[in-house]
Amino acid sequence: MSAPVRILLVDDHAVLRAGLRLLLNNQPDFEVIGEAASGIEALQMATAQQPDLILLDLSMPGLGGQDALPALHRQVPNARILILTMHDDPQYLRQTLKSGAVGYVLKKAADVELLSAIRAVLRGEVYVHPSLTRDIVEDLLPNPRNGVETDPWDSLSEREKEVLCQVALGYTSAEIAEKIGLSAKTVDTYRARGMVKLGLSSRASLVRFALRKGLLSAQ
């Protein structure tokens, strides 16, 4: 009998982790070897334990899964990384697949679907939640606008633009939240979503983008 697949759970919700652990450990060929509540913990545990599969949430306090993903892919190259998230935004899907994930499942998915997704990626396949497969197919089709380039900045909501401009100016999430009347967590969500849409991965790259666009001079 072959050894069970060793799985690391990464999510900041303890109740969800407990449910996932129960679901996965009930499978004779799966074994949950650890749980992490942040990207930092995930990097430490994955490096030490070298799991076969990492089930990774995107939105967590501190270093989230979106930012931890490239480092996890580098440090544990043999582990398959499956995203389990509430975000059904195609931009998140595209960015995570580019960063090394091999699957994308929504948290609203039924238990059976999650198990099917895990088994698919372990077979070497890429699994995408059915509601998002259309977006992947559209990426492969010819551009109906005859190759006319669009500005990614235009795809952002006004809130996303407002938050990213403040981030580029050096304000923290807490400071931005106080200025525009939102919670810091909501600000972080707008920041993450906007960065994904722009294809940026750091504040330095955001500042360079803002300078090229002339956004900071207008503040």
C-alpha cells in the first residue's frame, strides 16, 4: 500500500481548518500533516515538512496566500498548490495560476468537488472551478477587439483606484481606512484586488506604475 498524500492546510479560520481536516483524514489515501493560519506559518511549515499538496487560502492577516504563493512555489517545488478561496474573481484565478498554483476551488464548493479537485491536481491536471472555466477559455480565443490594447487601470473600480493611489503615496491600510471610512480589512481587499488586476506584486512596482501614469502628481 502506497503512503498517503501529505497535505498542509493554510487558512486563518480554525473552524474551517477543523472541517477540512476531518474531511481529508476520512479519505484513506490522504493525511493532513499540519495547519497554518498565515502565509508566514505556511512558508515555515511547508519548508520543514515538504508536503505533497498545499491547500491555500488567499485572504489572511499579515502575509496572505496571494503574496506567499510565489515563495511557496519556489521553496517547495514538488508540492502541488491548490487554492481554496471565497474570491470568484477571474483576475485572482489568472494571477494564482501564473504564480504556481495548479488548481482553484471556491469555498462554496461541495465536499465532493474539493476532493475531486485534489485528486485531479495530484494526477498532474489543472483544476478550475466550473464557474470560472469560461474565463480561461476566453483567454485562449482571439481578441474580438482586433488587438486594440486596453489600459488595465480602467478595469479598476473607483474604490480600488482610490486605495492604490493612497498606498502608492505611502499610507498604511489603517491610515487609509480612517481617511475614507472603511475597515482596514476592506482596504486590504481593495488593495489586493487592484494589484491583481494591474499585474503588480509589490508596493515598489505600484509606485513605478503610478509615476508612469502621473497619478501621484494629481494627489
